[in-house]
Amino acid sequence: MNTDDKDTPGTSGPRGLRQGLTNYGDQGFSLFLRKALIKGAGYTDDALDRPVIGIVNSGSSYNPCHGNMPALLEAVKRGILFAGGLPMDFPTISIHEVFSSPTSMYLRNLMSMDTEEMIRAQPMDAVVLIGGCDKTVPAQLMGAASAGIPAIQLITGSMLTGAHRGERVGACTDCRRHWGRFRADEIDVDEIGSINNQLVASVGTCSVMGTASTMACIAEALGMTVPGGASPPAVTADRMRVAEMTGTRAVAMARERLTIDKILTPEAFENAMRVLLAIGGSTNGVVHLAAIAGRAGMEIDMAALDQMSRETPVLLNLKPSGEHYMEDFHKAGGMATLLRILKPLLRLEAMTVTGRTLGEEIEHAGPEFKQDVVKSLDNPIYPQGGIAVLHGNVAPGGAIIKQSAANESLMEHEGRAVVFENSGDLMNRVDTEDLDVQPDDVLVLKNIGPKGAPGMPEAGYIPIPKKLARLGVKDMVRISDGRMSGTAFGTIVLHVTPEAAVGGPLAYIQNGDRIRLSVKSREISVLISNEELENRRQHKPIIEPKADRGYRKLFLESVLQADKGVDFDFLRAVNISTKTPPSK
Ligand code: FES
């Protein structure tokens, strides 16, 4: 029994159960005790001598997006055993979008800390991260990037679509569309009730290109899943095969010491950014990529992202930018089809979890075939990337708009501000008959940023005031320091940085101010002078939100702005030394 090696899990020194021993002042006794206690579960010495593969089990009754977790665990374990490893699953917290108050984003960093620390604390040579619902995959990638051992992502997979009176429906673009119809009195309470039964036809993640699907595609583009890992729906045989392959590959990664830093390179992030733009991905993808990059010692270059957006068309015909669903994307070949078309724009040398480069995997994926879900570069869904980066005196640190889901007629727009001070104010007044609002106005919502709400909720999809919705108004320019669900659509400016709660200019916009949005010139401005802005600042001192104790105190004292991924300052890499995309 050798206990003298340097103890760095998964990279060098002792492997398997010998690493990361609990400190009793006697390493030999620590290993003896560990083995004695785990043998209580019936393991033999032979089993305990194998490479240990941790499996992050994020199953929860509160998380139907992870409802296939038992089947996935079984398939992953099968793959690990076939390859000669010892599977050890362990729980972490699980975050579901609609069961996380005040918002799932508030808990993402907590899940990343849980993931990182349990990977560090427990002996494992590699780890399989199983996640799917919006915040879980970024949390796991953030935690694993900080922990540093070989890691591989397994996506839970998307839900199936349902049908309402002959029309195909799926969460959650159709949730919003039908709810908008209900608000406008176009459908009655019975019909909205029966739609509610059909929107989610199985366990799994939302079936459109929302944040979960976006992060699944990003994980594959980063090289963090096995090829084809993004698209199989949750309840399919393909998903189970991906799970088995993931387990098998994790054992090989442990043997090869293929650590996560060899995969999460600047080139990998460039590929992920390219894919985010080409899939018409969720705006949340920008925040999560910034957070994952920050853990890997990198910063996302927002100017470069915008430049990439001008040269990367949206190719994927999925809701909310297009018309199809994730299961259609899978039948069209999934990421292999997309990556093959995007190949001229990709960094093919980026390493993946298979030990082969992305370019090699594209070659390996087989021939293209006729399909209509992924468009060609010369016949795209939208001529530019899904996301544009805006600047101006409203957002000195930047803001973004999902231009591919915006209304063409509002992309160059000037209008009168109708201001809501916070989400409570919005809730109280937006549907009142005496609200002074016209279809050409710009709705402004403050204090839903990282600190403001707190947790930067997806409240940026400000509802169209009921009295305008009844007149048939479907879209207006909307601005906030919050986020928006990836399943939402409209001419909506998000992630205004710095946020109102820390004294960003958004805090000082008043009812009646003129606001200008120009997506063409990437501008979001309030048409008042700098002197007037400064004057308002002097007369309205900002008191930043605080808390007395607990996680909320930690959150409010540590959370960074959207451009830093809304991560905690103490969780980012100590040295942020590289910008991504790297200059060519
Ligand atoms: Fe989990 Fe949409 S609610 S992915």
C-alpha cells in the first residue's frame, strides 16, 4: 500500500480509492479504514483496485427534466464496468427552472460549488456529469473546470413534443405563445387548460432551442460530450447508448489523464461561440460561457463575439428562431450535421473528450444526407448570428439582443420610455387600464440584474400590457438588466450592464425619456445629455441590496455582472490570462 505519492486527484500521484484520503494523521490507517467501510457495500479488493469514475447524480423529484436519471445512471455504469472501471454515483443539488425561487440562476453558482467540492472531496479518477435543465450543465462545467480532473458531460436529453387539436406543441415557446393568446382573450380557460396537458409530453428538457438545448449543443461544441451527445431525446434508445458510451469513455479518459484543461481551451470556446450563434441559441448561453471561461482562466471577448455574429448565420431551423423541435434536429443528424456545415468557420484542432480533435470527429461522423432542419451557409434562417452585442449610454458595459427572434420592424426604433422600477412594480401596473402606454413605446424594467432581484431572473420578457395585447400588439421594444428564457421571442434588450441595482445608467431612466435602439449600429441609448444623467445620479443615490446571513449574503457580496458570467468573484480562476476567441 503506497501512500507517499503526491495527492492530486485525477492528474498525478495516487489513483482510484487511494487518492484524497481523509486526514487522520496516519495515511495507511486512512486507506485501511476507507476500504473497510466501503466493503460494507459488498465490494471486493479487485473492484476497489479499478479506476474510480464518479458520476454526478442530479436526479430529483422536483426536476422532471432529469426524470430519466435512473436509466441514464444504469447505462453509464454499464459503460464504466465494460471498460474496467468502478462506477460511484453521488448526489448534488439539482436545479429546475420552475422549482427554484427566487430564480434558478440564483442557485447555479451554489450547484457549481457543490459539484466542484464533491469532486475534490471524494476519490475519483474521472467524473461523468449528468445534467440537462438550464442551469445544471453550466453549473457542472463550471465546477468541473475548477476541480480540474478528467470530466465528461452527459446531457439528459430533450422531452418529446405533444399535440393540441392537431397542432404540434412543445415547451416552452408554445407555452408563451398560447399564454399570450389567453391574455389577449383569443382562447378561453378550458382551452388553455387542455394545452397545459400537452406542452410537455415526456420527461426531459425543453424541446425548443431554449437554454437547455443551447447548453447541450455548447457542451458538444466545447468537446465535452461524446459525439452526438447533444440531441437525442431523453426517452430514446439513442440517449441510452450515448450514456453507455459516456461511461466507457470516462474510464479511458481516466487512464489517459485527459484532464478538462486540455479540452476547455480558447479554441474550444471559439467553437462554442460559433455554435451558439449558428443555432440561434439562448442569450443565457453568453452568460454561462463567460462563467465557464472564467473558471478556465479566460474572458469572453464580447467585441469579437459580435464580430463573429456578423459572419455566422443562423442555420438551425428550431423554435423560437425557426419552426422545428429538438427531436427533429436529432433526426436530421444532430450536431454532426451542423458542425459539418459550419466546418469552414471552426477551430478543427480543438481536442474533445474522445481524445480526437473536433475536426477528426466531424470526419468520423459519416456522410451528409438530405434534411431540412439545418440550413446551408448560403441559405440560412437568418443572415447573421442569433445574438448581437449592443452598447450606448444605457449599457456602458454592454447589453445583448437575440436579433434572430426579434421583430424586423422594431430593430431600428425610437420610442418613449415606460418605466417599471422593479418586477413588483411591473406586476402591479402592467395590466392596469390607466397605464399610460402606446404600441410605439419602449418598456423599461429595472432592478432584475444579478444583485437587483437577486439572481438575474428571466423576467426580461416583459409582458405586453393587456390593453395593448387586446388590440393585437404582439411585440414592443423591451429593455432590462435581467435575462430572458431561451424559449422566448421578441425585440428584447437584455443583460444591461452595469445593472440598475449597482447604479448603472438604467437606474436613472425616467418615464417619457426617448430611447433609441439600433441593432444595425449596435446601439442602445437614452436620448438625454451626460449632464442630465449625472444630475439624476446625484439626486438618486443607490443603496445596493444586502442580506444579513446565509447564501443570500454570500451571493450579494460576491456576485459579478453579466459580462463576467454572474459568477462569484472568489470562484473565478485566480489568473484570467487569455481572451477567447484567441486572435488568429
Ligand atoms: Fe428544464 Fe426547460 S424547464 S429545460
